[in-house]
Amino acid sequence: MLALKLVTALSNIRIIFAAFGTQIAATALAQGLLNKALAVGTGLMSALPVTALALGVVGLADALRQAATDQKDFNKLLQEGTVAEINAALAIERLMLHALRGGNLRAVAQAVKLIKDR
């Protein structure tokens, strides 16, 4: 009688394990996949500050390069613009001086008009 109960109990355990064994295996597989995903996510999160720092350095270097280029362009424009303006003013002054020395009133009027238009 005891042997029959033991065999029945073992048989029931085997049936239960057969029914739930696949479920247990699937649960273990899912847990393993979740652990791997968590490890990957943790790795990505630890790399985030380094990536942000690298992008910040690259952005700063680009901004400094652009500022240097803009400053160079501005200095070139300032120098060329100033030289051109001085040369134009000198030409007008020479024209005025030449007109005054020669007594040419029409040339004097033209020089005065050029001075006013500046």
C-alpha cells in the first residue's frame, strides 16, 4: 500500500514536472535574456557620460575653429575696407587740391560732391 502511494506520488510529480517543465525552462530563458539586456543597458549607460564629453569637446573645438575663421575674415575685411576708404579719400583730396591749384571750379564742385557722397 505504501509502495503504491509512493509510486502514485512520484507519477504525479513526473506529470506535474512534464506539464510545468517547459514553462520553467521558458521562464529561465526569459530571465537569462533579461539579464543580458540589463548588462547591455548598463554598459550603454556607463558609456553615455564619455560620449557626451567627447561630443562636447568636438563641439567646443568646432566653435573655436569657426570663431578663429570669423575673426580672420573680419580682420581682413577691416584692413581692406580701411585701406580702400583711405585710398578713396586720398584720391578725392588730391583731386580737390589739383582743382584748387588749377582754378578749375567745375573740378572743385565735383570733388565737393564726392566728399559729400562719402
